Amino acid sequence: MLNKHIFVALIPVITCGLLLSSCGTTSQSHPQPDYKSTKTMVLDILQTDEAKKTMESMMKDESFQKNLIMNPETVRTTLIQSIAKPDNPHIKQAFKDPKFTSTLAKSMKDENKKLLKELMKDPEYQQMMLSILKDPDYEKSLLDLMKTSAYRKQTMQIMKDSLESPMFQAEMLKIMTKAQEDMMNPQNLNEGKKGKKKEKKKKSSGG
């Protein structure tokens, strides 16, 4: 990849040199070389020892190195343009590589999480999600999914992971301790029921 960038960077320099040096001799008697001829000439010159030494010297030059390095915005634009082409064979091949897809997913995880949080706050997105959830076809599909063995297996795994989670265990312990305290002290339980009844009366009288 680096060699390709070097070659691309050097083509204008070499081409200009060739054209300038041959300008005096070709303008009168010979036609200008076409693209194919110029390309062949440049490739032949790059194979010479002199050209290789010149390239090596240029690569060691700090100013040339700075100009050769692509800025982040250029890399981002190039990447977007490449991914946007579904028929790109390089992209297709890259997505077949598990390491590539895994790395890409990990790099996008935080961005996707942030995007989802922002969308959840958006009223239009909320309304759209409610419409989807209320759709009879979606509801049927969801019920059919819940009946599958794969879904049940996944649900059981989630429940198992939750039960093994220290945070979940601490929360469950807190709830069980509170329930046990209420059972040991019926007065607290009765006061809680009275409080709920008062709230219901206030709501009914207010309505």
C-alpha cells in the first residue's frame, strides 16, 4: 500500500521532468507521447538503480514524509466511498474476514451506543418505535419468535447470567430483606396498604 502511495506521489514529478526535458526535441518533429507510452516510460525509469536511490533519499526527507502521510479526513472520506460501493471486491473480501468484522464491530460499538441513546430521546424516533410495536404483524412475528427453542435457550442464558451477576444478587437480596422485614412487622405492611388506599382516593376525587 505504501509503495502504491509513493508511486502515485512520484508520477507527477517524474512525468513533469520527462515532459520538460523532451519538450525541445519533440515539439518540432515528434508528437507528444500518449498516456500508455508515458506510463511505460515512467515504470521503466522506476526500475533503474538511480531511480531507486532517488526514491530512498526522498523517503528519508522529513518534509516529503509529511506530505506523503494522508490526513484523517482523507482517510475517512476514502473509507466511506469504498464501503458505499457494494460491488467493491476488496470490501467484500474484507467483510469475509472474521478479524476485520470483529475489529470493525468493536470500533463502532461506542458510537452505536451513543447514537442509540440519542435516538431514544428523539420524539419522532419514539413515535416510530411505538408504531412498530403496535403493528399486528410485528406482534405476531415477535410471538412466533418467542416460541422458538433458540429464543427460549437465549432467554434462559440471559436469566442465568443475571442470577450470577453480583449487582443482580445484591438487588435481589435487598428486595428479599425488605419483604422479610415487612412480614416480621405487619404494622409496616398495613401502613403501606393504607397509604396506597389514600392515594387511590385522592386520584378518584381529583378526577
